[in-house]
Amino acid sequence: MKKLLTGCLTLIMVLSMFTPCFAAKKVTLTTDQYWNNSDALTAKEVAFNGNTSKNNPRDVWFIAEYKNSTGWHYNTKKKIAAGKQCPTLNSDVLSRRKWRLQLNPYGTDTTGCIAHGKIWIVTE
């Protein structure tokens, strides 16, 4: 019994060390939105991916943005066609920042698209 308890406690401690690695934020763009942002997370390096609906009338931008003292800024972006996957892309800066993933239909003041994305921490 003592070995089992010790083993369980050790496992809990090891898993808790890796919890930040699993932090992720999801975002969904719906047809009535000009853009949508995920909640922010704090890291030095992040990765993101996602997909678009095959019925979209236009491409969708997947944009990793970081925040500094002057506001939010584009870092890595990829335009994804209707019905396609956004491959996993990494984005980084020299120090820890707040990050978010923005899904944005291609064009000015455009709507009508559906997309799903996820951003997660690679390096805290």
C-alpha cells in the first residue's frame, strides 16, 4: 500500500511539472463575425493550427498575435483556403508575451466563413 501511494504521489508531481505544456486556447469563427480571437496565453513560443469549412466563400487568415506595450501585433500568419487544414506553425519572440490566435476572413469587412483554431504553449 505504501508503494502504491508513493507511486501515485510521484506520478502526480511529474504530471504537474508538465501542465503548462498542455495549456491551449481554442477559437471558432462563425459566419456573422468579421474576426474572432482566442483567449490569451503567456509564453515565449507558441504553436497553432486549425481548419476551415469547405463551404466558405473565401480564404481565412490564421494569425498568431503577441502583445507588447503598444498593443497587439501580427507575428505569424497563414491564409487557408476553404475546406483545408492550417498546418501546425510556430511563432516566437525574444521574451515572454501574451499571445492569441486570430481567425480573420480574407478581404475588408468580410464575413460568411467558419473556421476553428487552437493555439498552445511551446516554450514558456
